[in-house]
Amino acid sequence: MKKLITIILILALAIPASSLADLPDLSGLSFDELIQLKSKLNIAIWNCQEWQEVTVPPGVWEVGKDIPEGHWSIRPEKNCGPSYAIYSSGIEKDGHDVMIMGADYIMECICDPGAEFYDPTYKQTTDFDMKTGYYIRLDCTMIFTPYTGKPDLGFK
């Protein structure tokens, strides 16, 4: 609830006073309706051109609900040791992990170069072209940024 109030305050400060009158009255909304509104606001913020990156905590997240569909570059938080990001078409029945057996999945081990157990053979970043209805499991906090393409290798 505190996050919702914070988002509303940020939006209120960013919106000119003349357009504040256009905002609907939120006081009559139920808890579930406010949560739905918060989800819609998050997706709108993520899809905004000014948005650059977001920090996603460890856990299992649904694409299209928790994380917008799209092509994302993912890197571990500062000092995060070797950790997996697993993108999968399925989720286990208990909802606490993504499916590997019997599902389409991609598993990447990535590591921040400042981590205690860093090894140069680890990737420092990865990317997934994520689709609605898929899931991603993160073993540590990861930073998501819109994918900007492969680096130019300099071929003419």
C-alpha cells in the first residue's frame, strides 16, 4: 500500500496542476481495484520512453503481469555472485519455481565483476526476448533495461 501511495504522489508531483482535476477519485476503489491500478501504472511506466531500468528482486515473476513483455537486457546487482536467471514457458504446480523438465527454457548464469566469487568465464549480462505467459526466476536482484541490440563488431 505504501508503494501505491508513493507512486500516486510521484505522479501527482509530475503532473501539472491543471491536469490534476482530470484524475479519478481513488477513495472509492477497493483494495483489489487499487492493486490492479498499480499494475497498470507499472506497465505504463515501464513502456514509457523515458524509463531506463528497473531493479527486480529474487523470485519467480510472470511475464505480462509482473514484467512487461519485451526484449530485456539483464545484469546482476552490484556484487551479486554467480546467479541464475531462468526463463521458462511453465511454472511448477506450487508456484514457487519455474519448470525445466517438460518446458521450453533458457538458463543463464551471470555474475557481477565485483562479486567475491567472480570468474572471467561468467557472463556479466544476458538478454531474453520475453513473451506474455512465460516466467522468469531470478536467484539474486537483477537490473532490467530495454534491449538495445548486439554491439557493433566493426565489420564493414
